[in-house]
Amino acid sequence: MSDYKKFLIVADIHGSMIGLDRTLELANELNVDKIVILGDTFGYGATDMVKKLNSVANKLEIVKGNNDWYYSPENAEFSLMEQVYVNLNGTLAFACHGHRLDDMNLSKYGAKIIMQGHVHRPFIEQRDGIIRFCPGSIASPRHGSEKSFAVVENKKITIYNLDFEVIDEIEFA
């Protein structure tokens, strides 16, 4: 079991310093133990983004998105991986960007929770005992959604807008 209790989950920053700054503000304000970024993090000004992310490197998990694939951050103190497994307080979660996710066969990932970005809209669904969710985009929402993020704490996933209004939530075992 990990020592992490509270997780901030964001996606699709797309090089927005405003989106990154809001992510770091939320991490501080919510006093999270871990920040998980579900891809499409970088863009123009990546050097400045790396400096800011280095300040929280010990709390950070970042997966590559389809727009990050050829990006290798210089002087980064964090890893940029295609996918990662995260222990959410005793429950195994698979974190990916989502552009290569086999959403017709989620059980193949061997996790109870699938966290993904890519679609830029928040959702939570449960199918065949697996919870799949997207926190939406902290910087560039699509499909009529608003900027959003997720918090995982006490066996609950909650997706919020930037006004801390609950968009969706689910409890898990």
C-alpha cells in the first residue's frame, strides 16, 4: 500500500502555463500527496513548464499523450512514460492518455480503475466491474464541457470544475 492518500488528476494541459499554474495551485490548495497528469502536457514554452514541474517532481506521475510523443524534456527531474500503474489507496489504477486505449477490452489492463485523458471532457463510467474516468481538461475543454480536474481520496473519485462544483463522482472498493 502506498503512503499516498490524496491524488490530483489532470489532463490535456497542452502547453498552457495558465493550466499548469492552476494545476500547481490546486495541488497546494488541496494538499495532495500525488499529482497525475494524463498526457498532452507540453507545448510551446516547454522549458518553463519543466522548471515548474521539477518543483513538484517528487509528487508527479506524467504519461505521454499523442501530442507529447516525440517530446523528451531536457533537465527534467521527472519521468515521462507511455503509461503507468498507480496505487490509489490499495486499488490498482492504470493511467494513460487514452489515444491508444483498447476501450472494448478494459480488463486486459489488469486494473480496477482506468484513468485517461485525450477526450477533453469529464466522465465516469463503470463497466464489467471496472471504473473508467477522464478528469476532462484543466486548460482546453471540448464538447461543451468546462475546465475540470479530479481528486481521488478515501476510495472516492470526484470530478470538479474550477469553481469546485461537483461534476461527477463515484466510490470504489
